[in-house]
Amino acid sequence: MATEAVLERPAVAGGKPLLAVRELEAWYGESHVLHGIDLDVGEGEVVTLLGRNGAGKTTTLKSIMGVIGKRKGSITFAGQETIQLPSRAIARLGIGYVPEERGIYSTLSVEENLMLPPQVKPGGLPVEQIFTLFPNLKERLKSQGTKLSGGEQQMLAIGRILRTGANLLLLDEPTEGLAPVIIDQIGATIRMLKQKGFTIVLVEQNFRFAQTVADRHYIVEQGKVIDMIPNADLDANIDKLHTYLGV
Amino acid sequence: MFELLGVPPQALFGQVLLGLINGSFYAILSLGLAVIFGLLNIINFAHGAQYMMGAFVAWMCLNYLGVNYWAALLLAPIVVGATGIVIERVFLARIAKYDHLYGLLLTFGLALIIQGLFRNYYGSSGLPYGIPPQLTGGHNLGFMFLPTYRGWVVVASLVICLATWFMIEKTKLGAYLRAATENPTLTQAFGINVPLLVTLTYGFGVALAAFAGVLAAPIYAVNPNMGADLIIVVFAVVVIGGMGSIMGAIVTGFSLGLIEGLTKVFYPEASSTVIFIIMVLVLLVKPAGLFGRTA
């Protein structure tokens, strides 16, 4: 089976992974969505989950964050098993989450949105540095959160988890529906965060974008990881990738 | 001018004051209901019973423990709020994942039990509770006589309502509360303890009802049915203002009290139904209420 082949590869170069997911299964109500996801993310790595719509990429992030009805298997973060923990305890271990729909609160101002997530660890970015990254936010602090443009909302969604000291960031399609110039800005931000030592799991539809930021790519299909491609080998495997993604 | 309206000024201002007093209670009670509904999605039918408990705790404090009105004003909300916290943890938290209707039925049942218990031990004729000595008497304002205690009720309610509004709309705790109301799952995923917020919010909403109960004790007799009579009107107020809107609950509470008072002057026959007539009209035009957000 392809899954076994993936596991045999040296997934993370040297040492124990920061995040290790084993035989993860998850359900939305009665429907069984994940059928055994296995993946490793090393400290400081940027890893993407690629795959078609409905393959289970978003569900994988939700399961790691603990915001899904029922899940089974093993998820260890920094050596600690989290499968039984409520999401608030998982967040407190140092995982920051940017959901697909961005999750900007309409009843909170931009500033309140930015300052909402409590600090979970020391070492978060100071607010001033977040404003340097995303100057638009500083000018609109008093606006209602959802009055921002799509791109600004995405910046706010990313900015507010940089403050908290979380060292693993789960980003669900941060480029979806955004203009190319904004996508470039978000790409630059992700590369900068990698340089600072953040570990990032990125869900993407757009593998061209993924290629500019990631170290490795996991291919998800029908609730399983079916392949892993290091970024350096992406061009060599482009035909295979096209088949996987149905492009 | 008053002659033109055909109403003596004493009667007019007297009813305006009475309207404001009723409005004070409508405002505090509908504010508590709105806060609870916002976060818990539960229509708290026990609210009237909890208001009554506030009045009774004040009465018990005075008659059993010799604790005066001012201490009771602080103590009763804490005691009754604590019973609310127990109710939330023992009952409401368990049915949180089910339809609204279960919460409504459960709190309605609790209200009947609580009122029945108090009726059993204290009868339903009502117990007197004196006005605190500092607030007896009144002032002649020229155009009307203002009893000091009634003025105090209006001022105290306004202060409590505005303080609550400020806490919810302008503080960090309020931001947590609004975030948990809007998107509990994500708020939890940021590491915020939403179940604890829910419990505290219910306790706070109940404490507001108890505070109103203490304020009411010297005006109305302390009676096991005092909440049941009031709560139906308060629900109409909440529907008019819009469920879940904080400022809406406050503004609607005071204005409907006022409108009710004025109706007593100009068309007394309609005074007990005017709020329900307004409710029907508002629902026809704005089903989400005057200040309500359509989801």
C-alpha cells in the first residue's frame, strides 16, 4: 500500500517530529471522513497538505486542533498525546489555528480580534511587529472585524495567532480567493515565519503557491495520506501531482 | 399646556415615574435574559423565579440574620447567582447540545418548583419589607412629589444596566464573551475556557435578576408570585428589543415602561395590553426585534 511506502521514508530529517499524526480517523456526525492519516512535521518545517476538494485536508487540521465531533488515533505534539484533550487545552500547548473561513468576529473590532487569543507561551511576536508585517491592520483598528477586505481579514487571522507564542501554526487555505499581490504578501510572511523558527502546516489547493513556501508536501486523498513529495522533487513529480490533484 | 391635554400634571408625572420604575425592572430583567440567551442560547424561564428569590433572600437576611438592605443588595445577587451556577453546571450544561426547547422546558420546570417551594413555606399573601431609613420620605419637585426610594430605584437600575453594557462592549472579558457568543468553537480553539464563561454568564444573568428583586422588595410586597407576574411582560420586552442585544434590552426596557405609564394617563383601558400590541406590531415589521441582528 502507498501509505506504508510513505511511512518507510525518512519523513523528518533527524530527531523526533514536533507533530506526529498516526492512524487518525475522524467523523462528521455519521459520516466517516478520515480513514487513517499519518504524517510527521519536524520543528521549523513548513509542510503542506495537498489534495482535491473533500479529500480531508481541512478535516485533518480540525482534528489536530480538536474542533471536530469524533476522532480516533494518535496526535502527539511536542511529545504529548492530544487526542483526548479539549481544543482549549490543545491551543494552550502552543498550536495556533487559522480556519478556512478565517473566523473574524463581526461583534469585535479589529483590535479586539487581534488581541483576543490569550498568550499561551512566551515568545510571541510583539504587536508592533505584526503591524510592520501587515500595516493595513494598524490603520483600521477601530473598524468592525468583518468590515475588512478579504485579504485584510486573512492578515488579521494570521496576525492574531502570531501574538500568542504558539510555535505550530495551522493555516487552512490562506490564499483562497485573494488577489495575486496579497497572495505574494502572505507567501513572504510564511517564509519570514519559517525563518523565525515557526513550524507550519498549510492546507492548499494551489500547489504553485505551496511550492514557493514549503519543505514537503503530503498528498491527501479520500481521508488518507497517499504520498509525500519533498519540495525539491516537486518539478520531477509534476505529472504524478497533476494526476493526484486532477488538474 | 396640561389643561389642553386634559390631564393634571401631578397625574401625568406620577405615571411617568411609575412607568420609569416598571421600566427599570423591565430593563434589568430583559438585560439578564439577553445576556443569557446570547451565550447559552437558552430562554431562561426561571428568570422571574430568580428575581423573586432575590427579594426573598433580602427578606430572609433582614428577618433571620438582621442583615440590612444595603448588605442584601450585594449579598442576594451573590447567593442567588451561586444557585444559578449550580443550575448551569448540574442541568443546563448537560442539555447544551440539544434544541432551545429543552432549555426552555427545563428552566420553566425549575421556575414552577422554586415558586411552589416558596409558596409552600411563605404563603402567597406577600411579606412586607420596609424602605431602608436612608431612603424614606421624598422631595417636592414643584410639579410633582418624588418619593426618594423610587428615584433611587431608577438611578440604581440605570447604573447597573450601563455598567453591564460597558463590561460587555468595552472590556477584555466582554470581548471574550462576545467572541464565545459568536463562534464558541473557534474561541475555544484559541485556548479560552468557553464552558467556564458560559457558567459565569448564567450566574451573572441570574445575579442581575436577584438584584432587581432586592430593589423591588420595598416597592412590591415580597411574594412567591411576584416574578411570574412580571416575567411575561419582560419576555414581550425582550422580543420587542431583539434577543441578544444588550443596549436594545436596556433602551426597550425603559421606553416600554414609560409608554405603559403614559398609556395609563391617556387611555387607561389599554395600559395592560399596550406592550403586547407593540410586540405584535414590531414582529410584523421587524421579526428580529428593534435592535436584533438577523443571523
